[in-house]
Amino acid sequence: MHPNMSTIIYPSPVFGPIHSRRLGVSLGVNLMPGDGKVCSFDCIYCECGFNADFRPHEKRPTRSEVREALERVLSERHANGEPLDVITFAGNGEPTGHPDFPAIIADTMNLRNRYFPQAKVSVLSNATYIHKDSVRQALMLVDNNIQKLDTVNDDYIRMVDRPVQPSYCAADIVEGLKAFNGHVIVQTMFMTGESAGRSVDNTTEEYIQPWLEALKSIAPEQVMIYTIDRETPDHGLRKAGKETLDAIKERVQRLGISCSASY
């Protein structure tokens, strides 16, 4: 299979800043190699493509490389009076999988406080490493601890998110999310369509009801629901409609949890 030309592989370790409608001026930090993808999930909707098509040859950036690159950009923007609203850990794979993730977060918080104390630090994660104490403690330090929970159905997650670890268990992830004691934002991808002849529609009651129950027990500070935005490596997937997302959003809000929807 030829990698899709619209696939996005991000530079490493720092990229952007990009101007995001939702977040403002956002500087990206990619803790994965700049020439490929390393992730504990292999989602069929990933904008970075399938893991197998983008095996990297470079190494992950080291803690000192991340710190130096970040300091260079932050000090320049500060000196030039250029704004910065968010520093976001995202990129070509799972940021919390970097062996020095906790130390990198400590460095980032120090640099943020020195140059842009008003800026928020966000981490976009698939929650596969939150069972590690050091990772959980680091995530407690960031402003926006954004963790993925597409459903609480293991079969669906194996089909769509495709965890690399066979031991993945949604119930364990929910327990891990509860351990943040409310300092967590849950992000959920909703979609319809099919993959390899099987439905991937997680907007039905069969999926929504148990997911809402899990949200009640997690009690996150916010829930972000979204749908497919860019071209996906699996072409049978379809966007969830605005009305569908709005109805789900309303149900989350009825639980007393703040919820945003991106169409």
C-alpha cells in the first residue's frame, strides 16, 4: 500500500506554531522521530497513517534536544513580543511513551513559567501509559491533560484504535482516568461507516450509554467530542453528523460535565 499523500508526519521535536480556532497560537512538541510514526495505538482514522507504512529510521529526540529546541523558540517569541497561547504535546504517536516524558514535562513547565506564564501546556494522549506513576504525576502538572476514550467496548477498540499491546483493557483505562481525581479532559472520536466490512458506528445507544456511565465515574473537568476531519488511512470511515454530536454533547452536559463538540 502506498502511504496516502495527504498523511501528516510532523517535524520533531518542535513544530509550528499553528493558529488554531479553538486554542489560539499553539506550538507543537513532537516526542517521536520526525521521519515516521511510533504509537501504542494504530488507529484506522489516524491522520499520520498506519504504523506499518511509516516506520521511522531516526531516533526519538532526547530530553536535552527537546529542551533546547523549545527554549530557542520560546525565547525568540518572547524577545520579539510574539504571542503564544498553548504548548501542545502531540505529533507522530503517543507522547507519554517517551522514556523521559516526566522529565520533559518538568523542563517544559519551567520554560513556560519563565517565558510565557499565561500559556497553557496541553498533552494529547491515548491513555495507554497512565498506569505508570511517573507518567500520571507528570500529567497532573499540565494545564490540559487530554486523554482518549473512544468507547468502553474492548472489541470496538481492538477493531478501530488497534492497541499494540494485547493486554489493553478499557475498564483498566477508566480506572486510570478516575485516578486523576477530576484533573483530566476526556476526548472521544465519534464516527460512522465501516472497516473491512464491519460497522465502526459508535454513535448508537449500545456504545453511548456505557460511555456516559464511565464519564460519571471519571468526573472529568471537560469532555471533547469530535469526528473525522482529515483524510483517513481507511477509506470506509464516515463523519458523525452535527445533529448526532450535538445530541451526545447535550447528554454529557446533563451529567453536569462541560462538553465541546468539533464537527
